[in-house]
Amino acid sequence: MVHVVSIDGNSVSYSCKLTETNRLVQERELGRPFFPKVIGELHGHSGVARLALFYARSLLGLVDDSKGMGVANADLVYFNNRLLAMSEDDFPYQIMITPSSDIETVGRYNFSKQLMSTMIAHPKLDPVTGEMFALSYDVIQKPYLKYFKFSKDGEKSPDIKIPLDVPTMMHDFAIIENFVVVPDQQVVLIKLQEMLKGGSPVIYDKNKLQEMKQGMKCRMFPHVRRTHQA
């Protein structure tokens, strides 16, 4: 849900509205939740059964996950004259604030078909160059993690594949003046064997603890600002 407060002189107005995601539109038409929630609903044998049931419904055409499953609930980013509602498991959704302070969903936004996979909900904006830096992670197949950026005009760079042994939850990262810093987190995803034992698909990996004790494991990519180049 997006909230808007508008101030015009001595007048103040407030409005709020749910982002019209593909998931919301379908579940509203069906009258009940159908899409699974990775965190909270997929524990143990019942979670495996719930996931299998969802994909069976998808194969039968009862639900359509081809247009994304995200809820656009994690962040709002203003970039290249667009207001984007973000979630890390889908494309952004472009929303618009009307002159009357109403909220409209323009639709799922893939940067003019340049974005071919999901992107995380917390991209970073360079205040000097206007560029936006982002990550995309996959929980099923390699590469599990990719890094890319957009120019201030919305032109996407080629993906840089970051080698990881297991799919890792990359909820956030950082940029500094000349580098992008990507930590290798200890929270890993989709451990089917853990689910079959009654656990969660999102777990804390104790095996990474020794690496953390030896020093924070991270990857740094050069990102020299154009304004600093000769």
C-alpha cells in the first residue's frame, strides 16, 4: 500500500491505495490468496505440498505467474522521472500520483524490455552521476547473483555474473565513491532438504560462520564515476 500526503498552502490531503500487482489482481478476482509466501508459509511437508499445489494450478491455467508474483511492498524509488514500487522477487511497478493526489498503477516496468530478470528492492542511486545500481538473484539456477547498473537516462549495462556456491538472500548492498560492495550473507534460500525435515526454505547457514570470523566476505566491483575521470 502506497500512502501520499499532499501539502498545498494551508491545505493538506491524504490518500492511500494498494499497488495493482499481477498477484493482487488475480487473487482479488479469485476471492482468496493463491500465491505462496516463501517466508511464513513454506515450512516443512505442508510447505512442499503448498508449493506443489500452486505449480499444479499454474500448469492448469488456474493462476498465471508469468507476469510476476511480487507484491511491490518493500521500497519506493524515484528514478529517471518514474516512481517505482519495489519488491526483490519481481520487476518494479511504476505508479503515478495524479494532480488530485490519487494513486494510479501504470504497470509492471522492465526498463523498455532491458530487464530480463527480477531485481532487488533496494537499488542504490549515485547522487553525483544519477546512475542506479542493482542486483538480481536466482534461487533455482546459476548464476545465483548478478550485478548491473542503469545510466541516469535508464540505459542498462550488461550483467556481471557473481559466482556463488549456493543461492543467498541479497536483500541489500552498498555503494561507496568508487566501488560497489556486495556482502556474501549467511542467509541462504531454498534448502529442500531442510523443508522435508520440517524446516524453512530460508535458513541461517552455520557453515559460513568461520568465513565470517576470518573477516567479512564480500565482493567489491569498481565503479569509477565519470565526473572523476580525466
